[in-house]
Amino acid sequence: MRRAYSAFEQLVAPARPSATPLRLILGLVLCVVLILTFVMLTSALLNSAMSEDARSALDNSLDTASDPTGVLGNLFIFIFVFLALDIALRQVHGRTLLSAIGDWDTAKSQFKRTCGYLVGLYVVLMVLMPSDPDIAPQLNVEFGTWILYLPLALPALLIQVGAEETLFRGYMQSQLAARYGRPLVWIVLPSVIFGLLHYDAELNGDNAWLVVLWATAFGVVAADLTARSGTLGPAVGLHFFNNFYAIFVAAPTGYFDGMALYTYPFEISDDRAVWAWAPVDLMMLFVSWLTIRLALRR
């Protein structure tokens, strides 16, 4: 393993005793089956406890995430990913969920440092970068109301990003790295899968593959940070900060904007606006990666 990735051994070592492709496939299949089972059981409980009209309204809210209930529901449901991962790791690989996260105290410290540096980065860029009046965000939720939701929003978001990072970087990446020494395999493969799972032609229209490419690039950055740090702290911090801005600060109009303080005057399927914004997003991802690497050196 490369010297720059020597810290990754902390996550790779627990994966070695069960580092076979078959076990990884079995673990992933078990995760999918368990997640679907948890969702179906929850759905059955809701059906028995709610009227037909109330359930229909809840389903619509979850589909569009255009109100706080829909946003929080879509985020909190990722707790099922954590539960499924915990079971799969123990039963298939004989390792714990924490072994896919890294040293807990180190991970927390790196998470806090990452978020702190990214706050500073965004403040500087907001001052220096010119704004485009054609896509300037508009107020969507009153600030006082928005603040009141944060005690629920922040843990819900941490569950969502933590579950995704534990699955793709903590579990898949470490199991592949324990079997295959080349970073091209254990960085790129989970990142491509992560990107493909963001494909949604109905929502994103002609921009669907652009979203996939961006998500894949994000996965590569998160994978590199995980390998450099030896914990999920930096990757979770990057993911948390990115999604906090995209979901709770400024979101495209019409989807997952139910708790956004501001909304952009375009939908995510708007070709012109999304392509105009794509270079900025990629630049922000690259600069964020450099900033976090700087944070990890201190």
C-alpha cells in the first residue's frame, strides 16, 4: 500500500480475515435484503396505524421531500442501512460496525476539524466569488422556522451521510483493499457504484449522467481522504458539509427543498442552469479536498 495511504491499514486489517469476493457479495446482498425488509416492516406498521388519506399524504411527502416531514423521513430512513451493515459485518465477516469506521476518538476529531476548515473555506469563497443574478437563490423558509428544525435536521443528516460513508468507504473499500492492493480497484470500484446509484433519469432528465459523474468524483475524493486518514471522519465531514448546504441551505426548486433556507430558481433537470453550475461544483469539490488534506496535516 502506498505510503500516503499507510493510515488506511487501521480499516483494512479487520477486513483481511474475510477478504474474499464471495463474502463481500454475500454481505452486500444481505444488506440489501435487510434494508428492504426493514422498509417493508415499517411500511406495514404505518399502514396499520394511519388512515388511507394520511398515508397517501405521507407517501407524497416522502416522494418529493417538499416539506420537513419528507426531508426528515428520507434522511432518518438511513438508520436501516446502519442496522443492516451491523448485522452483515458480524454475520458474514466476523467484524464490528466500528471496525469499518476507525478509531472513534480520532474519527470524531477529524470530523470536527474537517467541518471547521470547510466552514472557513466557504466563508472565504462566498466573499471572493461573484454571484450570478440569474441563478441567485431566493428565500424559501423563514430563518426562525429554519433554526427550529436544526435539532432534528442535523442528526438526521449525520445518519444519512454516516450510513453511506460506512457502506461505501468503510465496508466496501476496506474489504476490497484487503483483497486487492491496487488503489485503482478499491478507490474506483466503490466510487463508480456510488455514482451509478445516483442515476435518476425521471428526476434529472438529460442531466442524469452528469449527476452520476459528479457523484463518482465525490466518491473518489471521499475514498482518498479515508485512505489518507485511516478513519471515516474526514469523508463523513465532507459529505455532511456538502449535503447540509445542498439540502438545508440552498436547494434546486421542486425537489428536496422542504427544509432549504433558500432555493435556486431552477429545477435539477434544467440543462442550462445545471451545466452552468457543474464547473463550480467540481471546483468546490477539488478545493474542499485540498482544504481537508491541509486540515489532516495539523
